[in-house]
Amino acid sequence: MDVSLLVGGLALLTISAVIIFAVTSKRKVEKRMRDENAEPSSLAKDG
């Protein structure tokens, strides 16, 4: 097994994990923004 193959595979795996995490987080945020009954963020001025 060549080291460059291992490094390339790990890079692709890492990029894939980051993309999946970003898409999942985006969907969660969008769902919460559509929910009228959701609590405001603790960082919000009106919260």
C-alpha cells in the first residue's frame, strides 16, 4: 500500500464527513427557522 493512496483516502473521507455534517446542520437550522414554536436563541437580543 502506497502512503499517497492512504493520505488521499483519508483526505476524501475527511472532506466527505465535513460535507455531510454541514448539510445536516443546515437542514436542522432551516427546520428550526420554520418552526414558530421554537425557543429563540440564547444569543438573540430578544431572547
